[in-house]
Amino acid sequence: MEIKQAKFFKSSADYKGCPTPDKPEFAFIGRSNVGKSSLINMLCQQKDLAKTSSKPGKTQLINHFIINEKWYLVDLPGYGYAKTSKSNLEKFEALISNYITKRKNLISIFVLIDSRLELQKIDAEFMEWCAEKEIPFSIVFTKIDKLGKNQWASNLAKFKKQLLTQWEEMPMYFETSSENKIGKEAILKYIDENIPYFIPPPKDLKAQSK
């Protein structure tokens, strides 16, 4: 797949405010500061499509971008930002949970994980939750350019060992670097192959299904 056009479409404070679900969509999520905005910009070949920030927790809304006028790329709020208030954390958790479980045109979620760190408890718990809710997901390891090949191979082996204590087989994963554009073709190919699984809603659908 080649992304010829990528535009910001709208921001929503909850799933009910999201665009009419008449196109397939793929969502990106991860802990705050995992490199989500940089990855989205790299995939779409635009420097400032998704706003990047050195401050964790910047994305606080559901942000839709329309790609090639055919599908939506969705930037979800980062989870697990400890410095925000408890009430904000609860609000974000409800926002994410409602979107993921009630958004009928959501095809798959990309769960971003920092390749430099050990598997974090919150990442493991989120993937387990997706499995319990029968939500398709894949893992995106970010920032592999920050590691040498041997270090990344060692870290990946550790990730696999930890994940295989929870899963019968390793979930699908992608190795990426926004800086070096590693993983771009693999992710876009995955999206292209899964777009056909979208079932269009009835033509008279005028609002988000509740």
C-alpha cells in the first residue's frame, strides 16, 4: 500500500463523537511517550500530521486521520501516565475502553512497546484485556534504531520469553524505527490485507451506533 493522501479528520472526546463508521479503521495505542506520533508521521510521510511532544500524556482525545479517502488511522490517548490525576486516568481508561469495545468498524489495534525496555506490566495487562474482549491486535516494537543489533536481538528474545508465559504463541509483531523508516512497508501491507474484512454499515446509517 502507498499512502498518497493523509489528512486530519477530527478529534473526539468519546466514541460517540467519532466519525460515522462507514470506513475501516486501525488504531494505535501505547504507553505515553512510546513514539506513537512519530510512527504515525513516518507511516504517512508527513512530519507534523500527528503532533509530537516530549511531554507524556499530550494526546487526550481520539484523533482520526483519513487515509487515501478510504480508511481511518486512529491515534488513541496513551495509557498509564502516572503524573496525571486519578480522575483523568479513570476518564482516559473509560474513553479507551468504550472506543475499543463499541467502535464497530475497528479492524485492529497496534499496541506500541518501547524496544529498549522490559515488558511493562501495563502493556501485558492491556494485551490480555484485548484478548478477553476478542479485539484483534498486534505489537509494534518502537525505537529499535536506538539499540545495536545484538542488544535488540537479546531484548526481543526476552519479550518473546515473557509473552509466551501468557500466550500459546507469540502475537504478531512489527519491528520499527520512525527515524530510519523501518517497519513501514510491513505495517502498511498488514493494513492493506485486512481492509477487506470491513463490513460496511447500512446506507441509511447517519450516526455512530450506540
